[in-house]
Amino acid sequence: MSERVSEWLALYGSPTASAAWLLCDGHDPAKVAYRIVAEDLSSHDLTYRALREDSERVAAALASLGVRPGDRVATLMGKSREYLVTLMGIWRLGAVHVPLFTAFASPAIQFRLQASGTRIIVVDPTQLPKLTELDGSPVRIITTGPATGDALNFHQLLGSFEPGFPAAVLGGDAPFIQIYTSGTTGKPKGVVVPIRALASFRAYVEFGLDLRSDDIYWCAADPGWAYGLYFGVLASFSTGTMGVLVQGGFSPAVTLAVLERYGVTNFAAAPTVYRALRASNLVRTPGMRLRCASSAGEPLTPDVNAWATSSLGIAVHDHYGQTETGMLVNNHHHQALRCPLKAGSMGSVMPGWKAAILHQDRDEPTPHGTVGRLAFELGQSPLAWFTGYRNDPEKSAEKFTRDGCWYLTGDVAQMDDEGYLYFSSRDDDVIIMAGYRIGPFEVESVLATHSAVVESAVIAAPDAVRGEVLEAFVVLRPGVSGTNELAQELQRWVKTHFAAHAYPRTVHFADSLPKTPSGKVQRFVLRERRRAELAETTPDSR
């Protein structure tokens, strides 16, 4: 395994590394890169030859608009052929991709565009209205729909150029993605991903997912976030394994239909997908070819595998990682690393990384079985690539010990004497709902802009399907009554001003919020209180 890690480090860290060559041009031109499945379950294929030619046109078009290597180009797009060729065109030019989740509202989009210094944004027509609300942003707009105002039409623009744009050769240290974490104790933080990070991503693809050349691979995660981009799009492109890209919204029936009709052998999704499949009472059909099923984004509860083993015919393997690292701890599918699954465990450390549980009050490893801070020893983790957040030295310093020896995940866990790791909690109060990491600070900041709100605290509450859902405790201005109508208005406010997926499912009106003597809101007090309330009202299902 160490030899494979060394090979990837040399390949992706080379001074002559080219993202477009590594992810496209080096593959068999006739091979299918992606099978794109429409909402009616019809499909069309994108070969590496077509991907190369179309992305060469994209690169030429962007260059004609003044984009140069290192410039930021954002996408606000659903899953489509245009999305895939746009990504490859950005990387072919040597520019840096800034992914934007399509559920974001205008303020969240504007923050990321301004913080990244984005010059161009490529956007679907359904997303275009959000950009009309941007405040003084100098970003040029390219739309895959009809051109309106100053926006350029994607297809007309590409039609003006011929294939042949050369792939940039910038080396392994060159950035090719700038992605933003969820804001938890502050604003979202920019993570700049260098080409050499592909060594870490490739390790997970082979060791964690056991992705093989003859697999048909479907990662159901949204590529607007790290897992869907790193281990959906880049997993397929880095290995040449045929990927499946499914358009439209999620439904259990469509998911099972795609798995069967398109012969998916390797499937990755958030636990909420498996929980929804379980709740639907649909079962594996005789024609299904599923070989591996993986879960990431939030802890996998044991009840999922109790169902999956009987209904899907295979167990779901839980995996753990971060935007700043890629995946770190897995119940590996690779035969050489596969171990018996332990209920509640996220697995063991991936080759190329070395983990330890540090004491809460000092930077020293704890004995096995002790709960503490999950950290990774950088001197023994050759796949580590994160060096800090862009233009944020204060938050960057929080991710490392003072001596620079350890990367701090910000999560609390424990390790048993066999090396299995168990997730305990998140230090930063981040909320994970249906696989999406949501920062309470961002939601609270939006609520605070409503005229009726004095302050709020957003927490996670347990949910049988999504794992966690957002709930908000809101203190209102004097004279304002907490009615059902106002609660619904605040939910719409968050949908409109932040993101459609991140609104609080329940709004509680409170006279005050619990705080420390220094005035910091104690979310954990509200969280524990709410969980106790739910436990009292939930019937015992045993």
C-alpha cells in the first residue's frame, strides 16, 4: 500500500503535472467518461474524446474573455454534460474552479464570489435570477440557457471556437479548486486544493471505495460540496472508471431504478439516502449488480446495515473525511484492507495517514478507548496537502497544534485497541443534515436580518430519515408575537436569503438564550434540552 501511495505522490505532485491530462487526455478517447441519466431515466454518454474536444472549446472561450491560469471561475450548475465539460475546460486552461451549491440563495453566492475573486461564473438558466441580486459584483456571466442582459450564451460561445486548446502544465502545487467550508464559528473558509491533492483522493478511491476499471460507479452526492466533487467527479476522472450522473431530484424509486437499469456496481451516498430507501420499503431486484455501497457525510447508524444486508444484499461501509483533507478513516472495501464491520465505527485510518486521539488539554495521544481530539500526525501523513485557509491566518492556526506536528480535525472521537475509530461529536457545532454540512452561524446571521428577530441559535435535532434537522430558537423584538405565521415566514426567509435546504424545520420562540458569562450562546445547552424533550415524546420502539 505504501508503494501505491508513493506512486500517486510522484504522479500528481510532479512539476509537469497537468490536471487536464491526468483527468481526461490520458484516458482512452473512446471510453465512456460519464453516462448522464435524465429525469425520465433515458441517458446519453460522454466519451473522453468528446470531453476533451468540448473542454478545449471551453478553455478557448474562457481565454478569449481574459481568464488566465490561476484565475477563479465559478459554476452554479446542476448535474449535466455542460457542467462536466465546463469543469474540464477550467482545468485545461489552468484556472481554478469555485463550486457553488445550487440551493444557495444570492447572499451565500455573493459571499463566495467576492471572497474568491471569481472572474467568470457559468450558470444554468434556473439559477440565473439569483445573480440579478448581486451587489456590485464584477463577475461575467455565462449561461447555458438563453442569453439575457449582459450574460453570454454557453453554446453560442463554444460554437465560436475549434478544439485544440493545449492543456496547461502547471505542476502539482498549482491550485485547481477553491471550495468553501460551512461557516460554523464564523464565515465560510476558503480551501485551496492543489493538483497534488489528487494523490489523497486517488488513495480513497482505490482503498476506500475499491473502484475498479470495470466498475459502473455512481456517487449520489452533490458536486457543489466536497464529497460529490472530490469523490464523484474526480473519482471517475482520475481512474477512467465510467461514472453515472443522475439529473433531477432524489427519490427512492428512481434510485433503485437507476441502480438496476444501468448496472451500477459501486454506489456512494449519504446515510439519508439509505434511510430513505429503507423507509420506502422497496427492495433489491434480481437484476441489481451492486458490489460495493459506501456512506459518507455523517455518522452511519447501525440500523441502516440491519436493513441493507437483507434488502440490498450487501452492507454499507461508513467513511469519514473533511473538505481540508479528503477521506481519512474508512471501512475499506479493498480486499487487502477489508476488515469486519463494527457497529458504530467509521473504520480504520487510510494508508498515507496516521491518526491519534489527543488529550483535550494537551497535544499528546491518549490511551485506547479514551475520548479525545481526533488528529493526524503530519510527519507520518504523506497524503496531507492542506496548509491553511485562504486569507484567514487566525482560522488556519486553529487547524494545527502550535508545533505544527498535528492536523486537528475539530472532531471528538475514540480509538479501540484494534485501531477502529468511533466518532463522538463535533467541536464546532456544525450540523450535518442529509449529508450536507451546515454552519449554524450562517443560518443565524440570516435570521438576524429579519426585522422581528433580536437573536437566534440554530441546533441539530435527531431525525429518523435525515439523521439531523435544523431547529432554531429565536428571541423576538419587544411587541412581536411568536405565531405560526411568523415561524413560517422565518423559514421562507432562510430559504430565500441563504439556501433552500438549510431552513429550520422547527422554529421555537424563546424569551432568552443560554449564554456563558462572556456572552457566548451555549448551543449545546439547547441541543441537550431539545434531545431530552424528543426522547420523552418518542414512543419506545424496542
